[in-house]
Amino acid sequence: MAQRKTAGKDRPSYRCSECGWTTAKWLGRCPECQAWGTIEETGAPQVRTTAATRVTTAALPIAQVDGTRAEARGTGVPELDRVLGGGLVPGAVILMAGEPGVGKSTLLLDVAAKAADAERRTLYVTGEESAGQVRLRADRINALSDHLYLAAETDLATVLGHLDEVKPSLLVLDSVQTVASGEIDGAPGGMAQVREVAGALIRASKERGMSTILVGHVTKDGAIAGPRLLEHLVDVVLQIEGDRHARLRLVRGVKNRYGATDEVGCFELHDEGITGLADPSGLFLTRRDEPVPGTCLTVTLEGRRPLVAEVQALTVDSQIPSPRRTTSGLETSRVSMMLAVLEQRGQIAALSKRDIYSATVGGVKLSEPAADLAVALALASAASDTPLPKNLVAIGEVGLAGEVRRVTGVSRRLAEAARLGFTHALVPADPGKIPPGIQVREVADIGDALQALPRRKSRPRQGPSGPSEGTAPQEPRMSGDARR
């Protein structure tokens, strides 16, 4: 029995060289990171205990802690400061992720140049490009500064050496997946390497009071690549989104220890770089002299920021037994639900046998239910070939029973619509405070909302003596009682 216990105590263990997962037996594939051939024998586990040591810095009552050292300072890019909660906090570590080509490097190079001054140096470390390539981009976007230092390195020890030499207040690392440590086994970008690189830079940031921005890659699904532990270690996680064929870029806060996580920064990507948009609603609207059938405006909330967006729909006769349903910028499931509600509750039967195309303007993506009413009205307008009244916005969630439900932030949405010159709005019941300059009509169901469509002009009839005069088109109307 004694020999059996000793043999069990000295049994070797196995560890994955990529993610560090341990097991008591060898496996061909790591169950944690799904990597093949990375399980290696590491010997018997050793039990260690940590003894107490002398305290170097005494604990203080929280009211006596100096909070001025953690005050945020602006980056020079107001839209990014909006998402960060005021700016960069000394010692904070920020992780920014996004798809390739979305503008991460361009935005951070501009931030690095604007944040650098005589008292606060900035170090930009690139592991994906050469120093000459970064210099060409800096010339193009006018991001040159005498206090911005540039280094092209992929070794962690060398990066830490640059920190000792430059002593920056801001470090930008592009990207964390390209830097590796010689003391850790595994290829650059592996879980073990990413964990070691991030841990070393986080320790350096906290010790020096240096703000650090790490660029991270994303997977095919759009999630941040690397171990999930990386997101827990950093202080702020930012996600930059946008269609590569559109100019709009949204920087969204996923995690923020120093501010709110529902703030969104809007940027415009162009040939000269990337610039912040304090009023981005103009990108999502099409200015016309006369209303066009199949269009409806709504106000969406990106975080706490109201944005006016335009929904467009087009219906044509189908040439195939199964009509097409194509969407861009809208959720296909939500559009299908609105089609079913219009057909069943709105008594519009022409939609089931026609090809339907729906999209948004400017590359904005509408995923919140508050855009349901605008989608339904755009589809109904396209089916009847009748334009909605000019300067009208529609806000509300539509249920399967045809009812129009309340949504959050109706007052803020109406205030943004009134600021941009819209005069009429369709909203659910009890919208709250109504800003001056806009007439609001409360609708209970989709039937009430469809009454906003003007009566369609009747076609002329052919009589014995020639075509008779058709009914004159009526003016667009807002039926029902309107509130101011």
C-alpha cells in the first residue's frame, strides 16, 4: 500500500504548450484550445506555499488615497475620449479589436501623434509592418510629431528595453499577437505567448503609470482572438466596427473600468485618414425634395447616442416560384417578421408573391427592435407605391399580434429628430416628454400606423369617349389626434 501511494504521488502530469491546460494523462488534442500535438509531459506537480513578507506600502483608508494620479487626460480625439470616459488614465491598459482593414492602425497612429507633447512622449511599436510603412501612413494622415517615437519589434524583451530608453507616457502596440517572448514555448499569437506578453506589459504599465493600448486580432466570428483571460486582465476593451465598403466606423466600449460601456464613438474613414463625427446623422440620410415610396426614417440608439437612420424597401414582381428576400444592414429575421405582420394584421397580401429588397443608408446596421415600425412602414409604402409624408419619423417595436410596443429613450430620440428638422413622428403610447417643434401621434397597432400612408391615386378608367379623369391625389395626412 505504501508503494502504491508513492507511485501515485510521483505520477507525471501533462500540459498544453499553447494554453497551459494540464491533465493527468497524455492526449493528442487539447480539449481547451483544440490544438493538436501540444500536450507535453511536465513531471509531477509540486505543491508550493507562499510565505508572508514585509509590507512595502502601508494600506491607507480609501478617503486618504490620492485620486489625482488616476485622472484621465484627453487623447486629442474627442470621439475616442467620449468612449473612454474622458481620456486615457495613467496605468490603464486598453485592448482595441476589429476586423482587418477596419481602421485600427490608422486611428491609433492619429491618437499617438495627438497625445504626444514635450511632457508626455508616445511610443508606437509595430510588429506587423516596417517602420517605413508606418511613416508613409503618418505622412498621409498628417500624424507626425517630434515626441512620437516609432519602433518595429517583435521580441518582448526588446520592447521592454525601448520602454526603459524612451520612458513614454503612452504605449501603442500593434499588435499583441505579433510579439513573442523567448522564455515561453510556442509560436507568436499562441495562447501562452499572448498571455505572457499581455501580462508583462500590464505590469510595466502599472509600475510606470503608463497608458497602454494593445491592438488585438479577431476570429472569423468577430470575437477577440486569444485567451478570454486577456479581456479580464485589461481595463478597457474597445471594438471598432464598420463595413469596409462604407465610410462609417463605430468604436464601441465592451468593457470599461473608468466609464460607461454604452458609449459609442463615430468616425469617418477617408483617403486622408480617419476623423471623428460629432454629428454623424447626415451619413445615414438621403436629402430629397420630394418623398419617395419605400423609404421611412427612424431614430436608433447606439449606446446612449441617438442617430437618425433611413430604411429603404423595394418590391418587384417575382419571376421565380420562391420570391427573394434580400436585406442589407437589417436583420433578416426581423424583416421576415414584419412581412408576416403586414400580411396578417395589416391585410397587405401583395407582399407574399413579390421579391422584396430592404436596406439601410450609409452602412449603418439596425438591430434594435425600435426600428420595426420604420421597416414595416417602408415595406407597406413600397408595396402600395405611395410615399410617406415628408419629415416623418417612426419609432416603435412591432409585436406578432400587430401591437406597437414602447421602447427606451423615446424622448431622446424625438429630441434628435426635432433638432434635425423633422416635424412629425409615429410613436407608441405614452412617449414621455415631447420636445417643441414636432407633432407626435401615438399608435396602438400596425393598423393605426398604416393610416399615415396617404390614399393612393386611382388609375384612369377607359370609357366610351376616352379616358376619364382619375381621382386627384390627396395630400399626405396624419390621421388621428396629434400631440405637440
